[in-house]
Amino acid sequence: MSEKSTVYFTRDLSPEGLKKLYARICEPLTGKLAVKLHTGEKNGPNIIPSAWVREFLAACAPEATIVETNTFYEGDRYTTEQHRETLKVNGWTFCPVDIMDEEGTVMLPVKGGKWFTEMSEGSHVLRYDSLLALTHFKGHAMGGFGGSNKNLGIGMADGRIGKKMIHQREGSDDMWSIAKEELMERIAESTKATVDHFAGHIAFLNVLRNMSVSCDCEGTAAQPVVTPNIGMVASLDILAVDQASVDLIYALNPADNKAMTERIETRRGLRQLTYMKELGMGNDCYDLVDIDHDDAVITPAQAVEGVVSFSPFAL
């Protein structure tokens, strides 16, 4: 790809910010809309606030359905029954939530992959015409970072088959036996199945707030947040939106991004981006459009000017 993709940016971390960004990317989201977000383990402190999502969806997509899948590990969302109880605890009760693997699975093709020819997802994925990946951008214990790619690659795969295909080497007793570059590639190939399925009817919005180096799947055990809040980015290009998110992290002062960049690099997380590019999933060259300032095209460094070091009192 030679032309740049467009990534919209706002510093407005609020329901209003979500609404403004969504207005820039919503045109292709037609028909029955699924919103894939990480609803979190019980009482997880860092997830996108459910109150924000409630206000945003009521204003912008009142007929949308939040979609999730059960987990590979045994926790608060391992079974559908446990998952539904956790949804109540975390406040996801204001609209339908479809646990897509509740009634089985479906195999979606993976085009051009080296690890998979197909990926197992919750069968309910076939109910929807379009998809919004509404992602809490943060670190991740194995992926380095969790952006739109991780939200879809792990989050759309069903809990028993798809997630096992990604994480566990055949014949191994270790359910986390695949790591580093290979794991990043498997996640991206899984994501590609979803992106191709919804081709032309999919959009991505990353929220860079409360960014622990831990995933929201760690719940209350997540590492303390030390990375400053930055804002939100949105695009119709999954690679561009995750590339911009990572670039914003790297543009922070070294004292502010040290924990996150170390987490990304020690897990080989940047391979998510380079492999998405190899798979033809998007463009790593983008224009960062500042919707707070008349759509000026800015650099990541300009976007984080004035960002203050994280304070737990600013949550």
C-alpha cells in the first residue's frame, strides 16, 4: 500500500469522545451491528467504563449488540453461566450481550496464513452484518500489547477450540505453550478471519486509558497503571489504528512509557504489526487527524504534548 490510511484522534476520554470518533468511522457499519469489547473479569478496574458505553450506544447505535466469547482459562468467564454473572457484576446490563460460542462454533477461512487455513469462532458471529471493535488498549502478559488485533484475534475465537488453536501447541500439556513471534502471528491470522468476514463493514476504535501492562483478563490482579492516559484513536484500517496506538505510547517521555515499551518488546509484541502488514491487513502509514483541532494532521509526538504523568487520583 502506498497511500496513507486515516486515523482519527481525540484527547477527549469520555462518552462524548466516543461519539465524536464513531461519527468518523460509522458509515460502513450497516445492518445488524456487533460491538466487540473486553467486558473484563469481575470488578476489573481498567476496562472501558460500562457507563460510557451505555451512553455512547444509546446515542449512536441503540440497536447494537455487545458480543463476547468464553475464555480458554478457568476464571470468571469460563462458562456461559459464569460469564453472564460477571457481565452483571461489571455493569453490562443495559443492552443485549451475545456470548457467541454459547451454542457452538463455526469455522471461518484464514486466507494466506502460515499457521491456519481456518479459525474456530462462536457460531453467533454469522448473525451480524457489521462489526465495531471497541478496544481498551493496554499491555498484555503474552501479547505485549492488546489493541484491536488482540481484541478480535483472541476475543472472537471461541473458548474451547479457537483459543486453544492460538495458544497451545498440539500434544503439549502447557496451555500457554505458544509465545512470542509465533503467538503474534497466530493472533493476527485469527483476526484476519474476522476482518475478512466483515470486509467493508468493520471499524476500529482504541481507548488509550488506564493502561496497565496487564490485560483486562487479569481483573483485580492487574499490575498498577503507570502509563499516562493519552486519548482515543479510530480508523477503518486495523493495522493503522494499532500502529498509531503503539506510536503514541513510544512518543511519550521515556519515564512514562518505560513499563509499556518493555512489556511490548520483551514479548515481541511489535510482530503483531509487521505480520498484519505481511498478511495485507492494512497500512502502517497513516495520517493522524486531530479532531480536537479542526482535523489538523499531526504527529504522535504532537498528540502527546502536554500529557501529564499518570496519577491514581486521575482515574
